[in-house]
Amino acid sequence: MTLDLTAQRGTPLPQQRFTWREIAGALPISKLDDDAFTRVRVILMNGIMSDALRFKHIANRLDGSLRVPLAEVRRVEQHMQTMINWLLPADQSPIETTIGYEQVAIEVTASVAQHEPDPYMAQLYRFGLLEDFDHLYRYSALLDRLEGKDANNILQSYTDIRPGRPTEVEHRAPVDDVRRHYDRKTAQPITRLHAITLFAGEYQTHDYYMHVGPLFSDPIARMLYAEIASIEEQHVTQYESMSDPTETLLEKWLLHEAAEVYNFWGCVQSESNKRLKAIWERFLDYELGQLAYVREIFERVEKRDAFSVLPRTLPTPIDYSSQRKFVRDVLEKEVNFRAVGTEIVPLAAEKPGSPSVRYREHINSEGSPSQIVAANYQWRPGGELIEQAAVQATVH
Amino acid sequence: MKTPNETGMNRTGIKTSPIDSRATEAGAEEGEPTSIGGESLMAAVRLELAQQADAVGSMPPPASLKGVAKSAMTVLKGESPTLLLNLLGERLAFERTGVRLYEAVIDKLPAFAADGGSARPTVADLRAIQEDELRHVDVVRRAIETLGGDPTAMTPAADLGGVSMSGVLQVACDPRAQLADSLHALLTAELVDNDGWELLIQLARGLGQEEIAQSFAQARDQEHLHLVRIRAWVMSQVMREAGVEESATLPAAT
């Protein structure tokens, strides 16, 4: 099944309206009963909408002629994002939400990596994937050792909890985080939509960790959030640099709207919660309306067909299911990879004294929070205390 | 309305998906930790920071000349007047939050009407307790002013007490928290509150503030009754839902 963008006009922008009850009065999803992939979709779509707003604010600073149309679309998207983010329940603690964020980063990136036709871009996704995979392990150790809780209550056995590329070695000099970009003239549409999806997701993860990190009283929790937020900043740098800087501002806006349509469409097709499915359907129609609105501006200002930039039909959506096998394969083959300049290289290619090695040696010189929190940590069902308690009971 | 004790679609445990969970367990066993030392590494950082850290804040200077005089007199006796003021500040904050906490449960109470039975609290029952909490706000405010303190200041103990209470308040305000959950939140608060008043009375007496100690006695007795009543309602809710007969009778309201 696909969606023909040339035939869709969606909900006209003036009809995209909300009340406060709709925006923030709906009951949240159930942390206990809803499928983990429902939470994954909520978190990802919050990230997509958060980047929709971010992009439009930057555009607002760069182009005075677009300020009113940008503000029109942004107002609707502000309320769409709120409605999505407010679906997260209050009984989900900040660390539990963090576990959800990392599950998004792992499962969504793994799906994207497998569908990405550009081999260089696919390599970058696999590279980032193994780093987020490690973050999940570190945060799971924190959740267990700080709150006595089991990360698998959130993950629902879809995602492995084990070390990836150790966070300690993910710290790189900025020069080793910038990547080559796709070529706007030759890149397939899915390559461009993937890049937007990933930098939106990583950006919100960075912002979330920066926001919740100081809410913790525990010193290691504060330090771990600081350490992993720094890697998320590196990931935003990596994924953002995939985007061709010669795309015009309007071209980027058009593509961002298309990425929003693409992602809501993927949610509609996979959602198991009927109430949420109705929200995704409504927002798909809203995004189609926004895309039509921007298409008109693009064609009027740039005097070229919007479909010279956009795909006529939407490519394969993100696969919202466990990507365990793929992740394990990548882990086995690529865990020791490093980045040097724009390239992903085997471990031996990172030379002693190189900018990243020197950077890492200094920043880790007083200890690495991610190594401290997970020292000897191996996930066990129910958390490590269940086994410890059973052993203690046997001894006494 | 779905109740939390009905069987539903809870997916959190490993038995939800035996195949997936076996894979997760196998994956975790395969993955070797990248650092050794266990929880002792976290403990060392916690200790180091605790040794370096100052308190969350300090007590404000005395608010009036009278306060300065009183402080000076008490200090001469080798005692700590600010300790009492710090704890009074905590009690004042706790009672204020307590009024809001009861309000949150009272507002939702009609939503739980269907399960009936004489053992559940009525709005009037909870309102009576809430009014006591409001009276206690004034009792503590007067005590703070008597000692020359500023009842509008947030003392360090009030601040951390607020952090402790934040989870209780979250449960009480959650539309999805049922009557038993909400009563459990109130019970948590009342247990702490009872000890808080007892501690203040002992401390005030020890510092020679007999008048303040006496003014708190009624509050302590009322708090004790709150605890007895909430505890009984919690017990009754659980037993009735489980179909178990209760042995204890409920205490009457005063």
C-alpha cells in the first residue's frame, strides 16, 4: 500500500483547529498495557513535530518574506506536538521515558538503516545505532541501580539490553562528527526523508536529556545524562550534515512537510491503539493539507514543480517491529568501528594522538559516568536484585 | 470503568512474550560488561559528592528585632532556635500541601461512587480532615511568628519535604488513580505527618517553648485520628474488593 501525494490535498490549513481539551485533555497511553511500539511512535512523532517547529523558527530568522506562512503552519504544529507529547503518562518516570527514547533510537534507526538505498548513509545509521544501543544499556543500569526498576517493563522484550559501542569511546572531536551530505540532484526521496526523521529524533533526545538531567538528585544520574546528551549532540551533528546545504530554504521546508506526512502515514499503518490511530489519521490529513499549502508557495516562488523535489508516492514506511536480528548482526560486525573525518573506519584506522583520541583521553580522565553506572552490570529479568536476593536467601 | 485489579493487557513482564524474552535474556548473557567494580563505583562518587556538598540552602535571618532577641537568648542557652524554625517551616509547608492533597482526592471522589459500602469515605469525611489541615496551617504560622520567624520563607526542611511529597501528590491528582490508590497516597502523607507533629512537640518542649508545644497537642491528636481513619478506609477498600470480611470496626468520626 502506498500514498499518492499528487492526489492528496488533506485538511485545508484554516480548518486545522483545536480546543484545549483536545490538545491536552485526552487521557495518556497506558505505560503498562499499551504496546511498546505505541510509545515508540508517540516519542518519534513528538520529535518530528518538535523539529518542524525548530526548522520553521530558524527559517523565520533567515527569510522575512515567509514569516506569515511559517507562523500559520507553526501554530498548528505547536498544538499537534503538544497533543502527541501529552499522550505520555505521568506514571512514566524520566528514566523510564529515557528508556523509551533509546528504544526509538534503536528500533527506528535499525529499520531506516535497512531501507536506506545510499550505502554511505546506511553505514552512518548503523554507526549511530550501535551508540544508542549502548546508551540503552547504561540507562537500564541506572534505572535498576537508582530506582530498583527493570528497563524491560518499558521495552517489553523487543530490544536487547547489553553493551554496544561503549559510550566512553563514543566521544569524538567535532571534526570526526561531520559527515558528507547527499546530493540533492541525485539522492532518492527516501534518503532525504530518512535524514530528516533521524536528525529530528536525535535532536529531541538531546533536548530531553538536557532538560531532565538536572532534575535528578543522584550525582551519577546527573553525570550520565550529561555524558549521553553530549553524544546525542554529536549524533545531531552527524545526521544533520547528511542534508545537502545547497537545498533552498523552501525546498527544505517542502521536504520537512513531506517527512511529516511520511511518518504520520507510517504510524497510521502500524498503530495498535485505536484511539491513537484516529489521532494519526487526523494528523496525516493535517500534514497533507500543510504539504499542499507549502507546495503552492514553493511553486509560486521558485517557479518549478514541487514534484521535482518530492516523491509522487510515499516510499516504504518505518517498520515498527523488533529489529533484534539486524541489530545483533551490526553489533557483531561493526561495534569496533570509529569515525575519522567524514568516514567510518575500522578501529585500527583511528591513530593514537588523533583529535578524537586526545579529546576522549581528556574528557574521560576523571572517570566515565557510563562505565561507573554499569560496572559489572548484566540485565536480568526483574532487575539484578531479584537474582541477588535469591542467592542471599539460599546462603542464609 | 476498568479497575486496576481486572485482568487486561499488561505487557510489562517477561511472560508476556516468552520467545522474545528468552531472546532478550540470551542477548544480555552474551553481552559482557565493559567495566568492573560493581555498584562500589557509584557508591564512591556518591560519598565524594556528599562530602563536598553544602545543604540545599539555609535559614533566613530573624525577621524582627524581637526574633533577634529571642534567637540571641536561645543561642546563649546553647540551643539551636533555627532548627525549630526549620522544622516548623517544614510542617507549615506540609500542611499547606496537605490541604491541596485532600482537595485532589475530594474532587475525584464522586467518580468512585459505584462501589458503594459504608466503609468508604464521604466527601464530608475528607472535607473534615482537610479543614483540620487548614487549621494546622494557622497553628504553625502563629508559632513561627511567635519565635520571630518569617512564615513565608521556604526553609531547607520545607524544601526537601516538598520533594518527598511530590510523588504522593502526583498519585492523588492522577485521574487514573482509583479510590484505593488515592487513599494509599493519603495514608503515606498521614504517617509522615503524625511523626512530624510528635517530633515538633518534643523539640519545642526540649527548647523550653512549652506554649508552642501545648498549642500543637490538639493538632497531633487530630492527625492521629486522621491516620486511624485513613488506615481503616484503606483496609476496608482492599478487603471489600477481595471479598474478605474485616475483623476490625471503623472508628467513628469526631
